[in-house]
Amino acid sequence: MARMTARERRDQLVGVAKAVFAEVGYDGATVEEIAARAGVSKPVVYEHFGGKEGIYAVVVDRESTRLLDKITSYIHGEAGGRQMVHASAMAFLHYIEEDPDGFRVLTRDSPSSLGTGGIGGLLADIAAKAEGVLQDFFVRSGLDPDTAIIYAGGLVGMVAHVGAWWAPVQQPDAATVAAHITALAYHGLQGLPANPVASLDPPKPTNTETSP
């Protein structure tokens, strides 16, 4: 068998580490376990990544980039509100289908000392991209584009939360789940009032009394 190049070995170790982190989490994973599953000695892992923190940071960075790239490829500036919500949901659910280990790593708690940002930082990046699409939609709809980030964050959070619920079971299918998310979100967007604060005021009572 041909010997792996340094790049091939690095990629192999990242793949093995992702499976270990997905299975037992950061705290439960060890360099020994990663090395054993990869069929190498511990010093090989240290040589490439400096230790568990280093390889974990690479795994999270790669998965974050993959998910963000997938969602970005599904949405575009010409998309309307319905298309953006549906495309974002489908991208998220397809990522979960294709790489459940990657999703588990992203959604597990990570040590704050690593500064990887985890799922929170990733969702903030996704929301920032969704904000640009929503701003165009708000302008066309006569709404305040400066508030788009609020709705973008809410939409992305909803998709991510539903995705986390759906990941272990994957039932019903992705297309059905995405359709339900789209129906809820889009009909809410469609009926947005120009002044949401004022819309919360209770209606004033009307005088139904008749004069004698």
C-alpha cells in the first residue's frame, strides 16, 4: 500500500476525529482514540495538529465552511422571501442528511477557550447573509430594511432548531419539513405590519351606544 502524503494523512485524521467528536463530544474524545482509529501513533496527531484542541478547531472550521457554502449556494440576491426561506431550510436539511457527524459536532457544546464560535458563530454568519436578501424584500414591500437582521436571525434560528430536532429521526422527509418551515415563515413575512410595535396595541373600543 502506498504511503499517504502529509495532506492525505491530515485529511484522514480530520475525518476520523470528526467521527470521534460526533460520537463522544469534545470532552470524551482523546488523542489516543483518534490515533488508534486512524491506525497511527499519538505523535503523528500531535505533529499535524498540536493536540486535541488543534484538530477539533480544524474540524469545526471545515464543517462551518461547508454548511455556510451550501446555504450560500442555495440563496441569491434575486430570491424572494418564500424562495429564501425554502432554500435555506433545504440547504440545512440536506447538509444534515449528507453529513450527520458534521452536524453533531457543530451542535455539541464546545469549550469557550477554543474560540471556534461553534454553532452560534455559524448561525450569525448565515443570518448576516440572509439579512442581505431580506433587505431587498423589505424595500420592495415598503418595510424598514434596517430591521431585516431581526427577522433574518429569527428565521435562521427557527431553521436550525427544527434541523436539530429532525436530525436524529429524519422523518418526515426533508422536502416536507422544509415546506412546513416555509409556510410558517413566509406567511408571517407576507403579513408583516409596517409598524410592529403599534400593531401590538389593543384595538380601541367602539361606541355602540345609540342616542335616546
